[in-house]
Amino acid sequence: MFPRQSVPAPSRNSFVLSFLPLSPLLCHFNYGDDYRQRFLEAVCEFDFFHLSFILNQAKIYGPGFSYKEPFYKFTAKLLFENAKPYLKEAIVMIDRNGNREFRIQLEKYLKGKMNGDRETIKKVKTESSHSNNLLQLADMVGGAVARSYRTDKEKPMVFRRMVRRREMGVQVWPRGLK
């Protein structure tokens, strides 16, 4: 099985959001299929739901998409706009990415865009996915969904079927992925 710290134990009503660039360079890609299967079988017994956002980078262009920070803010905004109806005073956990100043800017940006008539996002935290079980869960679930859109994989739907009962939605942007 898995070491205790490797298996996420989502709390009741946990909600996993995953942003997935459509590329094979996801953390999910580095694990063998046997490990992925055992991991997903174990975590699907917990009470969580997921909403995924797939970005087809090959179909987007413009000056803002050439720089990491504006690109990341834009995609985070799209993801959270879709999740907004399900979030209330959420504590958002993001994989540590970028420098400290960027993380502070991202938190202000998300709160500013999402918090209007009600507090959708209470706090944004960053941690390394290697040390956070919920981020590991998001990586694995996100990888299962992303794999289902890849044409270079044999049996691309096998892992997505495992997490489908926990799926609240998947959005592809821009449309017309396949």
C-alpha cells in the first residue's frame, strides 16, 4: 500500500481544483501506472469532489501569454470563476510556484477577482506538493483527467474512470480540444 503520509485524507466536503496545461510534463506523468491505480483506488474512498480546467496552450496566443505571471493569473481566474458557485470562505492551497512577491500578488488578485458580494476566498496558502497531501491528490486527479485528453496514450480513460464519480465538471479552454 502507501506510507501513511502519502495517502491524502480529505476532510468532509473537500473540493479539489486542478489546472492542467495540456502537456506530458505533469507530476502525474512521472509515476508508473500501477502506482497511479493503487493511489486513485485508495483516495476515491474519501469524501471529495473535483473540478478541472484544461488549457490547450497550443491554441492561445497574445502578448500576455508570453510571460509566466500574467499567464498564471489569467488561468487561475478562469479556474476560480468556474468554481465560484461551490466556494465560500475557501482556503486555497496552491503548489509553491514563483517568488514570494508573485505569491502575494496572486493572493491579492484572486481575492480581488473572486470576493465580491460574499467572501469566496478567505486565504491563499502555498506549499510544496511533495509535503501536502491535498496537493498530491490534486496532482493525481488532475493527471488522470489530463491523460483522458491525450491522444498519444494507450487507454487514456482508464484513470479518469476511477475518479469520475468524484467529478463535478471539466472545462476545456479554448473549446475544440479534440
